[in-house]
Amino acid sequence: MLLKSMIAVGLAAMPSFAQSVDPCNPASQAWIYPAEATDTSDPVSWARFAWDGFVALNWPQLEGGSPGEPDTAATICDLPGGRPTFLQWMQKEQLMLPGGASPGSWNSPTVATPMYTPDGGGPTLPLLGALSKSDDPDLVDEFDEAFSGRPVLDQNGRYVLYQIFLNRSEFEYISQNGYYDAVNQYAAFQPGGEFKGFPKSGVPSDFDPPVDLPDWARQGAIELKASWKQLDEAEIASGRFFMQEVYFASNISDADPPCGPVTVGLVGLHVLQLTPSTGASWFWASFEQVDNVDMLPGNPNGTPSFNPGSASSCPPPYAEGYTCNAEECTPADPSGQTDCPPFAPVEGQLPDVCDADPTRAVNISRIPEMTTPADVEAINDEYRAALPAPWKYYRLLNTIQPDPTGPACIPPQETNTVNTLYMTNVTMETYTQYYDFISLPKCDGSVVEPMSMNCTDCHAVAQPLGAPTVEYKGAPFPDPSYQIFTFLLSDAKSSCPGDLNFDRGIDGEDLAVLMSRWGSSDRADQVDGFGVVDGGDLAALLASWGACPDATPQSQHADPPTKPGNDRAPSALQRLANERRGR
């Protein structure tokens, strides 16, 4: 009862614009990101909840404040070009460090926000695609979309760039439990271990020991994925994009300087959030810039950002979208022309992403099923009318949340249903607007042709490292108790990579496991993290022979778990999770 009371008090303090949208009025406290929808049974309430979050995310950062702390003396309307709070959140690359190293604290991270200053002089700006200039960039991890092996190039032939962020609540949870180190995740599922669940509301009792977060950071776990378009002069002058100046990894080698500086505009923002009512599916919202695929008044170039227009040799709409899996796209050429299939880099030959190549522009249209519902569009109109440029040029595509009568189920529980079969963002799931992941029927027993796609279809297999699995219709899925819907934990590196049976030591048993995986290309099977399991992995294992270093977080010094046998998650699920994770 005490926990419920604390959550109720915390949620009561959250602002709600259910009756009136007033983000320009400081008295509305629109700078506080909400923790829950006002009416969890009402789709319109979830749309308002998503927009309230979007306003808070883009509220101006307090100069000199803690990362993500809003400037409560200003508003998003006073400083529409101010640096949004979400850009100060921790990035994935700062959290999941090599060797399972500690990420430090929220205010003093081990690795600072990635920045770059040219050796010959020039502005110091954010660096996308690498932690530092010395990091070897990798197209697969930084530019390609999951499943397809293809990047997205806009109509000017420039690459779309991506960033992933997490909020303070999720950071404190991962840091407190040491889940940035794969060793601690595996240990949680060994005898004597316990996996701690993600925070749902950010109140002190969500953490053990309690963490008292400031009001602006008091939500459940939140992750963001942002997509950025490299803007031309007309787009910069239009005022229709939130912009920042950046460098980005050149993709060729660590000896090459980054690309840029370049002005990029926000074209997509994907939100994954855990709230008190959404543990069975988490909450999803996706925003886009209005010029992505639609021709609207004021468009600065006469064609959408990712759509060539009717005068091209491959005109939209592409009725079947692009469903791409490795080398194949279906349909390969929807208009009968030869220039429609999206560009796929040749394996082992990484293109120089600094260079624009208009001949490789990706032709994108939105499939009909992805049309935004009318009630969501009404909320879009309401919020956009209350916001200045550039924010009035963004729109909510849709949301996903639990719905007892919803059309889409989340395996392995057919009774776990959400409100829509379809929700993708064309800048992030460009090639999977239709996709058949596991050939499973939908909850009502029907099979949709072509198969539908929403966020939960992919993220249903996300789980902590080492968590138990169950079989559903021949496919491995996380035990529902550990179905966490985020792939972030599976990105954790190990402080003891040679410990292949997770008993906190490297010995003959680990050597036997290594030999059984010889030749495997599964990254989860490797010790050195490169290529296939081979002599390099053997040398790395032998070099670390003996006891593993202590990996428990300093705030917790639990006794090491009882030594288990050679128990690990099925490799089929590992491979599926690795493929779906993408970035």
C-alpha cells in the first residue's frame, strides 16, 4: 500500500494537458516529462501523453544544470532553438563500455558526451557514430537498419544518422545493479541471484536502495532513438527542422577524420517508455518531421525528404513498401524500373559516408496501414497549433500500449494484446513496414498478408543476458517475467569475457565450451569480439585464465553465486535478438 500511495502522489504531481494545451505557459510545468497517461483506457489520452513527453524532451536545457535539467525560467516557445534536454541524456555508447567498465555517474560519466575538435582548428561539436575519433567506425552498427543491411539515403543522397539515448531513471537502475557489465546480468539468473526489474515511475522505491530523483527526472525507464537528416541550404532556411551542428564518423578507418561539420535536422524520434500500467508491453510513441514523405505547403525543395515525387522514374507510392532481408527486397522493383531497389553496400566494402550520392537515394512511401488514426491527427493539430517553429512541423504517427481487445498479441502470451498491428517510422524501419518475423498467426488466428509490423513484433524477444526462455510455436521467447522490450541490456560487454559458463572463473570448463563453438560467427560465442571463434579467442581465454575480477557494483557486495553448470540462453534466441537489435 505504501508503494501504491507513493506512486499515486508522484503521478498526481505530473502535469496533464488533457483539457488545455498550454506549453508556452510556465505555470503548466510542461517541462516535467509525465510518468503515466491520465486515462490508460483511452487512446486519445495516450496520444496526449506522448505529446506531453515530446514537449518536455525538447524543453530548453538549463545552462550549467544537470544533464537533462530543464530551464524552468524559460519555455519551449521563448527558446524554440534552444538545446533540448534530451540531447543531454546519456547515450548508449556512454553506458555500455568495453570490458563492462562502470559508466560513472549521471553528472560525471566515465566517458563524456562524444565531441570532436579538428586537429587543424575548427568548432568543437557533437560527434555522431563513435565515442571518439580513435574509435573505428562500423557501417553495420552506425548506419544500416536492422534485418536489411541497408542504410537510408535522402533525396540528396546523404546518409541518415542515428543516436540512442536513455533517461536518468533507467541509467540509475542499470548503474545501481551493475547491468552495464554482462557478468552481473548472467549472475542474476544463477542460484542465489535475483534480477531486479526496470523502474516504472521513477519514485524512490523503484530503486534498491532508494534513489530520490528530481521532479523533472521522475519517470519510469525511457529510451529514445533519434534520426537526423543532413540538411541542404533550402531546408536550413525553411525553419521547419530542429537543427544541430555535428560531425559524424567517416566509416573508413580511425585514421580518417570525421565528416563535417554539417547541419542536421531531426526527422524522427522514437520513444520507448515503461509506465506503471504498461509492464506487459511498455509504451511506444513515434514522431516524424512533416516533410518526410508528404508534400505539404511550405516544403522547401518541392519534393519530400525521402520521396522523389511523381516526376521521377520510380514514382511513389510504393504500394508494397520495401521488405528487405539481407540481399533480397520484396518487391524488388515495384514500378518495373531498375533504379527503385534501395542501395545495399557490398559485404566488406564500406562506402565513404561523407560523400553524397544522389544516385543511391532511397525512395520511401508509407504503406496505407500506417496512416495515422483520425483521433491522433486531431491531437497533432491541437499541439502543433500551440507550438512555434520548428516544433509545429512535427507530428505523432501513433502510439502502442496495452489494449485488452487489441488486434496484435505479443508472444508468448496470446492474451497480452496491444492496440495496433501497424506502427513503424519510415526513417528507422524503412524496409520493414511489412515484415514476417516468425510466421506466427495474429491473436485472432488470422494471418495478415503481407505480414504486419509494429514495434512489439521485433522487441518481443528482448531479454536480459542469461534469462530463461520458453518455447512458443517452435520459437524461443523470453520467459514473460523477463520480457523487457529493450535490447539495451544485451549490448552490455563483459568484464570477464572468457568466462563462458558464467561461474566467475576461467578454467577447463570454459575451454571446453570454447572448443564446442569453434568457427561460430555469433558474437555471443566469441571471447575477443571479432570475426569467428578461432585462435584469437583461444589466446584471449588463456591470457585471462583464473578467477574473474570482482564485477559487483560498489553499492552492493553480494556473495558470488553458486557455481552453475554450462547453462546459457539458446543460441537461436541470441541470434534472433542480435539481428532484431540493429542498433
